[in-house]
Amino acid sequence: MDALTVNLNPVIELTDEQFFQLCQANRDLRFERTATGELIIMPPTGGETSNSNAGLTAQLWLWNEQDKLGKVFDSSGGFKLPNGADRSPDAAWVKLERWNTLTQEQQTRFLPLCPDFVVELLSPSDSLKVTQQKMKEYQENGARLGWLINRKSRQVEIYRIGQEVEVLESPVNLSGEDVLPGFVLNLEAIW
């Protein structure tokens, strides 16, 4: 099952509040919204992808628990990017200083910022080209580090601000670099 894109703009332009309420009223569906207002309805992932995503998020969460440098988010977390898009990366991390600038209400809704770190785990229903565009969107909106993990080809694309995309073939692990100091993702649990 592929993601569906619906252009509601000729009929209705959803406000941020309406989009939030739509997501809350349909919790069994995953929605994203492009910067131009197109609604993306994403299918649930299969067992293997879900298990890999859980392992990835768990590793990130356990690392963060050591020093509590930020907040970790799973694939159900929503982010309102500066360009107006609403996105839900498979895993994300926000530096604590940025989290603390948000009001209590902002912390309970879709976060009005781009994460410092994002991961997209390509599932069989995902388009590589569309996911690469999404990674570039995160980069353009302020993500300092991003990983696009393609389990099928055992490739990882690394996105950094102001740099060309780096492609790694069958890496054993990935470093969080200076964005996530000391974090190393064990990819054997993900492949």
C-alpha cells in the first residue's frame, strides 16, 4: 500500500488547528502535510519495519537517558516545520535548550520547530525519491543531522547542514557526531 496524497486546497485550506484535530480524530491513520498544504495519508508499516523502527528509537532513547541532553520522539510525533509542512519522522531528537523554549501548550501539540536530528527508515511502501526530498526538507528547515536508512539496499544517506549527502554502504554503526555526542547506532539491530 502506497501513501496517498490529497490536494484539499481547491476546496478547503486546513488551518493548523483543523489539521491537528483531524489527526486526533483519526488516530489509526498517519497524516503529514506538505508546505503547500497537500495532505499525505501514510499506510501503517509492516512488522519488520515497525520492529526495526522500535529498535532504532529505543537505542536513541537509551542514549539520551544517560545525560538527558534533549527529548526523543518516535514516529507518531508531529513537527510543524518553519516552511509550514507538518512532518512525522520515524525518530527525532530535539536539544533540551530548544525544547525548554516551548510553552506548555506547544509541548503538547505538534512541535513548532524542526528537530535537530531526524531519521527516516525506508519501508517497502515508501518512495526513495520522495523520502530523499523529505530529508532535504528537514535539512533546509534546520535539522543539523539526518539519516535515511534503506534496509533493502543496506545503505544510509547522511544529511548535514551545508554539506553534500554522504552515502554509506552496509555500515555496522552510525555516529551521532557533534549533534548527539557519544551516540552510536548499532545497525545490526536495524538491518
